[in-house]
Amino acid sequence: MAEKQIVKDFEMNKMRVEVKIVYDLGGMNYFTSNVDARGYYVHVQPYTVEKHDGYSMRKMLGFSGVKMLLLEVNRKSAKKLQEAVNMVSDEMIDTMVKQCKFE
């Protein structure tokens, strides 16, 4: 069973943008002092790719991406992952991209 699923990867503002669905166990988030729900989240992360001497690196700016809870679940399953993937729309992605920070 996949831990994450890439929904979309596209170019915008001279950067790449990755949209993926990730299962999170939830619990206490010590950075925000909130309790995160267990479930499937959509993550939108801008990045650039740098190529050096035969290898490539993915460069991301800290705190530049956003995430949103799509589906709260009790446990991870392939069926719920596919349900979460089907919930992602182009309008949702556009709204989340507007909240991202580009260099």
C-alpha cells in the first residue's frame, strides 16, 4: 500500500509544483501546538530541480508549501487513499497554490 500518491506535478512561476496525498497518523503537532487529525492530507509544495555533475537535487524553500485535511479516517487503506485522490479538484489545487510562497 502506498504511503503517498502524487496527484499532479506542473510548472509555475519558473518552479515545479508537486501535489500529493499523504496519510498522517495525526496526534500532537508541537510546532503549532494543535492536535492534527488522523487521515489523508493534500500537500502542495513548490520546488526547483538543480542538476550537478550527473545527479539532480530537489530544492524546497522552508514553509513554502501548504496542506489541508481531505479525509479523516481511523486507519490507512487503499480504498480510502483512492477516495481522497478523487476528492482533489483543479479548483482546490488553484486555491492552495495561491497560498504557497514562491522564491
